[in-house]
Amino acid sequence: MYTQTQYIPSRLLARAQGSRSCHKKGRTRDFFQRAQVALVRPPSTPLGDSRLATMLPLALALLLALTPVSPALAASASEWASKSIYQLVTDRFATSTNSSTPCDTSQRTYCGGSWAGITQHLDYIQDMGFDAVWISPISKNLDGTAYGDGYHGYWLTDLDTTSSRFGTAQDLKNLSAALHARGMYLMLDVVVNHFAALPQNSSSSSLLSTASKTSLTSPLGDLLDISINFPDLLPLSKEADFHPACFIADYTNQTEVEQCWLGDEKLPLPDVNTEDPDVVETLYKWIADMVKEYGVDGVRIDTVKHIRRAFWEGFTQRAGVFTLGEVETDNATYAASYLGAVDGVLDYPTWYKLIMAFASVSGNLSAIQDAPSLPSLASPPSSSPSSKSQPILTGSFLENHDQPRFPSFTHDVALRKNAMVWTFVGDGLPIVYYGQEQGYEGGGDPSNREALWLSGYKSDKPGVALLKTLNGVRKQAIKANESFLATPARWITQTEPSTIMLSKPPLLTLFTNVGANDSTYQPTWRIPAGLYAPGTTLIDVLACRAVAVGSGGNETSAVGGVVSEAEGAGKDAAREKKKRDGGASAEGETLVKAKNGMPQVLIPASMLSRSGDGVCPALATGPGGGAGREGTGAASMQSRVGRGLAVVGALGVVALL
């Protein structure tokens, strides 16, 4: 429950004015207005870096690329847990000809991206460490509307027919095969909640060529002056296949959310009648066929909260692969109510708080720390018994196609970096929206759907290097700790309000929102005694600097991550140095002072590989070809990170609930 009114600063409100979603009219109001309302009155409820392709003989690679059907590599949440996902808008990622075609996002039309273009640029994605690609919906869409064309894929008119704008069905199969040849996964975005149709009074209507138009009346008693030509919506072409027309007005009324329409009078989005058994079977069969036909490994589902929960249980079962649902809300309990019906949900509740925390130096960091985790609120799956053994996943993200890019909120490089790091170091499945790595700054839709080819796919950008490091250290952590994915992250209490610390062994992440421009104050983090064994050398992988964990009464202070030991200088001198670097500490604490407001991601040096393509190899002390594993099992884990979570209760560590 919210105990106080939270709001987005007025300067951020002004920056986002006019931002509306072009594919969810009526549902997605001005972003910041929604966020402000949601925080004051939340809606009520009524994952290994494989380079297989480079090792395959050319002939075999070509054979895979030409295979008509590419079998899916993964079918469960367990197999997705270790992945990281690169999300892209198909029309804006890459053209088939590698041309630098101009793309004016304000025109809301096609710019020429294609499935073949994606296939040609998989090196770019994989070199950043991603092992899964999420592409836009593939079905035929509506064009020529009052809000532009369906280049994004969310205004479907023919569910069974792929959009020729993105290439041929064989092009999509080739993309799937090329991903699988690299050991990468394909995630397909799907829309089954609604279709799109031009109303009768639209001057550009191409769907109104026949006389079979029906005036629709809202069950709430409001007469809507809208006529829809249902036969042109395929394969659901009868009026009874859709709910009676009414636009959603009250998002606290779940029945209205599920059965009324998105959109508006200029572009209505007829809401599919997912209570009708025949309609349900049509959609279930479609997803099963789509997954098989294109070798899909996972499904991202649009507008999940707009369909009853029981429908999604059957949909997930028939899909037979990992399902990740979009439930846009800041209410964690509401979002978590869909877990079990789908395998995972996008972590929108934390995203709202992430924006509040790092959009400015006055942000509220405690909101992130106090937020409950979605898996902890989830109900047990009610489908097959085998599903109960699958992990509950959430998608952790900073940007996507529906929301303004984070750099549109702040130009502070330290705040941006802190926010990007969050995606990779907690319990969520990391998801990065294309263009983040190039520093794209587009605000609300359509400005946040820029053409990536205009960046030249530069690999020397700071964002590219950061993503390589974050993907790399997460993979190292997974290899070093066999329980990394299953162990919930925990917050470690800090004394300074501008700092928070997150522990997910073997990773320890230090965040601050003090910003890069404050030259008079940099906060200090306190690593409690017992979290790591005395004498352990931790590496901040973002700066490749070492931090030595204090031993006994002779603690170690690290300024900006650079080790500075007080050994041999006497206790008095050590205490004086601690006061200068970060203040007095309890016995055994390790003090780490921030530098330029940047975050730090720490991991024991023994868990980093000395191989040239590893993370900070010059400081690593692990094996040259591995991840620095020092054995397996619980006993080994304790030897690597000290007493770890066995002592956190006595150290003031609070669980990430």
C-alpha cells in the first residue's frame, strides 16, 4: 500500500508531453500522466554465450539457413533463465540491402527494416553478449490510419498471414535457423487481444469496400458511432468473434479492462471475444502452429491484462515454449497475479520505481529497495504438475517501444549507467531495447523507434562496451555459482540515502544517484563483514579496479574502487584514513567510496577468467579458460564468498521481497 503521494518532477512531465502510444490508443495515455496517477492511486485488482556459428563448417551453416522449419532450441522457463534478450523493432533494426535509408519517426510509417536485415546483423547482437532476440509481431497489419501505418506490428488484420513488409515467410525461417546455428533463441511478439480496423467515417478506409457494416452499441449504454467490416478481419471474421464495442474508461474495473476496446473513434481496436470456445481454440491452434512453423523458442505476449487469466493458462500450455507477458502496471500484486498463467511477466512495477530513482539526483532510491518482487507474490501454477518445477521469471528492462528512452529523462551519464546496470544484476531476465547501446535519446512514441542503421552499428560506443561487460559478468556469475539463478537477490542496508547495495552471490552491486556532476560529495558504500571471506579481492568489472575485503580489525577502504590498505601504519592512522575516505566503520567492514557517481559491480577475482576475451582478464585469478569455479556445491560456495547468506540476518541485510 502506498502511504504517501509520489510524483514525477514537473520538468520530466513537461519533457514527455504529447507522448502517446501509436498502437494502444486509449490504453496508453501520456506516459508521465499515467505514471503519476498510478503512483498516487495504483490500479486495483476487482538467460551461455555461444559462438556455435563461427565453429560450424560453411556448408552446414548454409544447410541450416535453408532448412524450411528450424526446430526450437528451448521450451521452458528453466532454459530461458540464463539468457539475456535483445529487443528490436523489425522495421527499424536493419534493411536487407544495408542501405542508410532515411527514417523520419514522426511520419509513423515503414522505413524498410526486414527479417533478412536482422539475419545479416546477428554478429552485432551476439558480440554484445546477447543470446536471444525478441522481434516485432509478424502478422499482416493495418496501414493508412489516422495514426500512421502498422510498421510496429500491433494493428493486426490477418493473424495467419505474415507481413510482406518484413520479407517472406522463408526469410523468417532463415532468421530462426541462423539464430539456432549460433545457439541463440528467437522470441516472437504476439497480439491476440485485439485486431485493428478503420471506422466507416475514415476517408482512407480500404476495409470498407463491402456493405457488411454493423453499428455497435456499448453494453454500458453508450451508442458508439462506429461501423466495422468484420469479414476483413481474419481468421475471426464474425461480429460475435469480438466483444460489443465500448472503449475502456475505468482501468480499475477489470471486466471493462478485459471486455471493452482499446483505441478510439479514429482507430478502434476490436476486442477479441476470448470467452467464446471456438475463438479460444482458433487462437490456441494458431500459437501452436506458429511456434512449430517458425521454430520459435519463446513468446512475448502483448496486452495480457486485457484477457482473463484462465485463457492464458491454456495459451501457454499450447504454445509449449516460454511465455513472457506484458502487464503494464505499477502494482506488483496485480502484475504477479498473472504469473502461473504465463511463465513470466515484464517487471513494470520495478520499472516505474527505477525511473523515479535515477531520472534525477533527487530520485527516491528507497522505492526500489522497498518494492516487493513479483515471484514472491505469485500464485502457484494451476495447470500441469510439471509446470510447478519451472522457475518464475520476470523481465527486467529500462527501455522498450512503448515508453520514452531513459536518456530523454536525464543527460547525466552516471544516472544513465546506474539505471542500465540494474537490468543485469538482479533476479530478472535482462532485456535491452535496441538503440540503448548507441545512446539513442528518443522520447515517447514514435520518437523512441529510431532506425538503428543510421548509427552505423558502431562497436566503439560506451553503451556497447557496457553491455558486453554486463552480459559477460552475468555469465561468469552463473558459471561460478550453480545456484545463482535460483537464489533471490538481497538488499544490504546502507547508511547514506543516496546509496543502495544489492547482493546476488557472487555479485555485489553498488548503486548511487548522486550523479556525475557533484564534485563536492561522493557517497560511501559499506560492505559488511562476513559477506565475503577476509582477504578476498573483489573486482569492479565496470572500471577493472580491485577492492580488497578487510581482514579482522584491519579493514580496507577503497576510494573509487582503488585498493588502499592501512596495514602496518597502526590502528590510529587507519582510523584517520577511514574518516577521510568514508567515515568510521564497524569492525570488519569494507568501505568503498563512489567516484563520479558511477555504479560498481563487484565479483571475486577468482571467479573471473584470465582468458583474453573475459571480463577484466588482467585482474582475474580464475582459470584461463573457465569462469573461475572453485568446486561445486554449497560448501564450495561458502568457501568462495565467505559465510554469505548464512550471516546476512545478523548484518542488517533485508530480503528483496
